[in-house]
Amino acid sequence: MAEEIIGGGEVTQDDKLWALLSYIFAPLIGIIVLLIEDKKNRPFLKYNAVVSIILGVLAIILSGFCIGILVWFYAIYLGFKSYQGEWVEVPVISDFVRNQGWA
């Protein structure tokens, strides 16, 4: 369903790897993805980069609490799902990213 909403396109192995790295090393790699011209124009990659940036910032803000660690583990889980080529849906954040026109 998310693929239809966001816009499909061919998802390459490179896209999957960058998406995985975006979640594991959030928010740094997500920011780098958005700075690389050919990467930021890939819908799957752009979507996952923006979501990983938001999750990474949340993990940093909440790092004083145990919740920050849980957010990081959730981000890794999402990274592996995206590495499998799936469009991940993150409650609230996915809708926010789409409504802002960021992906």
C-alpha cells in the first residue's frame, strides 16, 4: 500500500543498502543521501532517508531515556525491512513526511 501512495519505481540493491545504512547510522547517512544528487531523486531512497533522519533525531533527543535505545532498535528493524525492498510505514512519521512533500 505504501508503495502505491509514495510512488513505485525500480528499487535497486544499491537503494536497499543505502536505506539500511540510513537507519543504522541515523541521522548521518540519511542526511548524506539527501546531499548526493543521484540518490535524493530515488523515491524509495529519499523516503527512507527522511524517515531515518526523523527517527535519528528522536533517538538523540530521547537518548537520556531508555526510549532512545528502543527507537534505535526500531530503526534497525526498519532498515532490514527496507533492505528487503519493503516500503516501511512508521506511525505518524510516514504521514508527516508525505504531507510535507518531502517524499
